[in-house]
Amino acid sequence: MQGLMMDRPLLISSLLEHAESTHPNSEIVSRRCEGDIHRYQMRDAARRSRQLANVLRSLDIQPGDRIATLAWNGYRHFELYFGVSGYGAVLHTINPRLFAEQLVYIINHAEDRYIFVDLTFVPLLEAIQDKINAVEGIIVMCDADHMPETSLTNVHCYETLLAQQSDDFSWPQFDERSAASMCYTSGTTGNPKGVLYSHRSTVIHAMGSIGEEALGLASTSCFLPVVPMFHVNAWGTPYSAAITGAKQVFPGPGMDGASLWELIDTEQPDLLLGVPTVWLMLLNHMDAIGKTLESVQNVVVGGAAAPYSMIKAFQEKHDAFLIHAWGMTEMSPIGTVNSYNAVMASLPLEQRYQLQLKQGRPIYGVEMKIIDDKGESLPHDGVAFGRLLVRGPWIVSSYYKHDDNSSFIDGWFDTGDVATIDENNYLNIVDRSKDVIKSGGEWISSIDLENAAVGHPDLVECCVIGARHEKWDERPLLLAVRKEGSWVSEDDIRQFLSDKIAKWWMPDAIVFVDELPHTATGKLLKINLRKQYENYLLEQTPA
């Protein structure tokens, strides 16, 4: 027997219709590439999204066609999120930090028909335009007065196109399992892989992400998403904002500490979302100017693990609670969130910090387990290390136009992470499977060792890799970037680490470098470092 309930499709356009009718006055603030601060309301975004849909119709865009963006976080990008997907086309957000060859591959692989681009990234397209011949046109997201001189062909002005169209458009109804948007992985090993999100998965993810156990968004919230809209849909927050009516503050190209502080000071957000490197810049800037983040209550960190020193700095200097979150492009992306709860409230501060270091518990919709090399499930005791597998309604089932199915195991997705899960279902990411250091049959977490080392006040960033060792197979090698003007020594670092890690985890060598390489999403890029330093310990001769 089936229930007698209405069956309405879960479409992204329905989120915008809800926002326009229920939260029309919700404010959207953006720092523009033009240099100024733009303000408007949700009703304006909804109206302009309908105009955009009419633009797509005038360009003969068909359902399922891919429409790409190369853009910062801003109100025009927000309009594309709803105008493109609501129309029935597929929004393809492209990470502009990728190498030129990867940009070409992604654009051609997705078969993008048009690309919407911010002023900042016009030169990127000029450099590769002869290799993306299938692209029919480029739309620069500015007004006529700011249109750049460019060698690009078939170029249009965004504001001019919108002005030519009516805001009278009825959002079409179609299968909720239709593709809505797509995002490619950063491609640290081989070509990037395409993840194709559906309307259904996106709406369910948005509903799952707004509760108190997740991001805690409401109509009274004001949040600043520094996580890019070109990377996993800004963790789904544009859709979450449409549901809740939360005020959005978009940083545009201003990702440095001073620019972020200016927006925080004027707009008073209570929630910040971004990767650790961004928050390190903000914390350093706040120290330099002697100010505190008085309006900020919560800081969500994802993309990489936040070190203990960052958790402590936000709490003790700014009275802000750091929330670890974990997910992947393949997970839309939210999987777990380490939100504040009654257990944390009862803990002494130091014990709470230790719990905050974990990636948190799964939100409803995400199931997870860890397995050994034989595929057997491991206990959730906080001790057993295993490969992390996940499944759920917003988790990828296969890659777009890709034959490699090795990551999919009996209905589960193999994340490539090594993790522990404790008896309360708290996830702790120990390492990427390719980054864990196997020393004499025991595992050393490069992530934990990096986070311990970067707490030293004279270090800016650290990277730990496994280097070949004659006796132990692998031993940890620490690569460290000193703060400007610092001459902290190897012995100083060892002394600092001595009471923070197990004795046998101590790096066999510490190498000071000027900078460390990163992926397009801001994560440490270890593959080349492993090649460069794999024999470092074997090549060292005793003094």
C-alpha cells in the first residue's frame, strides 16, 4: 500500500520561488570585480534569474546543455545558480585555479556551449580560446561601461543581455533526477573527474545542511561564504540561503585578511565558511590590527583539517566556535559536521578542543563505515583505522563520461580517506590513503603531525611526507615554511613537538622551504614533493 501524498518534483527553481515569496527582503551583499560593494534583495535576484532564463532561451540553449562559469562569489554568480539550473540546463562551475591544460580538458569534456566569466578571468580564456572550439560564446559578467578590450570572439555583456529580456518566465517542470549542475575534482592524479548533481540531490542536500546539527542557518543568520562558488557549489550555501532567507555576504575577489575584515566589520556576519589557509590570513590580520571578530559566532572549516592552534585562537581571542566539517566534491559536499552540542558544553575547554579536532558526525542522509584491506567492516571504537566508505542520496554513483569504477564498492563510495570512527559516530580523518606513512608496520598520520607542527608560532605552513628508510620502510619528513624574519631551527621544532606527539612519530628530518605547492582547491599538493624527497633520508650521510 502506498501513501496518499502529493508528488511534487524537488527542483532548484522551487527553492528560488520559495525564497522570493517567503524571504523577498533577504539581503545579498557582494564585493564586485569592479571594486565597489553591491547590495540588493532576494526579490531582485529572483527577477534577474528569470531574465537570465530568457537570455538562455534567446541563445537556443536546450535542456541538459552545459553552461560554464569562471567567477568569484557574487550576486551575478548567484543568479546563474538558479537561472541556468531552473531553466533546465546544467550549471558547470569551473575552478579558475586549475592549470591551463586542466581548464581545456574540463571545458571540452563537459562540452560547454557558453561560458560566463568575471572580469578577473578573461585573460584565462584568452590564453586557451583556440583550444576550446566547441564553446559558442563568452558572456562577461559586468555592465557595458566595464566591458574589457579582449581578443575573445563572440563576446557579450551580461548586463546588456539581461536588459534586453523580460522578467516574465515560468520555470519548467521536469524530472527531479535531471542533471542540475556539475563540478570537476581537482585532478591531483590524472585528469579531473566530473561529478553531476541532480535537482533532487541538490535540494535534499540543502535541506539536510541547514539544521542546528549542520550549518545552523536561519532567517536571522548572516553568513560570509569564503568557500568558492566554483568549488562544490560553495558547500551548497546558495541553496541553503534560498530556503532560510539568511543574509549572504559575498567576498568576490577580496580573499585576503584585510578585505575579509572590511566586510565582517561592516556587515556583521555571525557565520564564516572557508578553508584553513583563508582563516590563517584573517587571524594574522586581526592580530596585526588588534581587533576581534565580535559578531562572529561560528567558523566552519572544510577542505583540510584545522590545526589545534586555530581552534584555540578563534575561541580564546575572538570568542568564536570553530566547526570542523568534512565532505568531498563527490558528496555535494557535506558529509559530517562537528557542531556544538550538550556533550561539548559539559567538557573542560581543553577536552573540548580535542573533540573539535575531529571531523564530526554524519548529518542525516549520510551513512559511513570503515573497512580493512580485505573489505571487512571495522569496529567504531575510535581506534581501528580503515578505508572510509560512504553512501547517501547526495553522493556520487559514478563519474561523468568516465569508465573507472574502482571507487564504487557494492553501493558504497570509497572516499580514499583513512579514518577512525568512535562509539559516538565521530569521524576522525587520519590521512588520505596515499599520504599515510607506514613505518615499520605502524601508521603515522601526516595530517596529525602537520597540525602539531604548524602550531609553532614561527611556522606559517607545514607538510609531512613519507620518505624511504633503510630499516623502517618509511619515516616522516617535515617540510616547513618559516614566518618572515624567523630563523627557528630544526632543534627548536623538535623541542616544540616533544610533548605533542608520540616519540616514534618525530620526523627524521626537518627541511625549511620558501613555499609549499597547493592544489587548485587549496590543499597541499604532495605528489611532486614525494617524488622530490622520497630518497632524502637515504641520501643523507652522518655528520
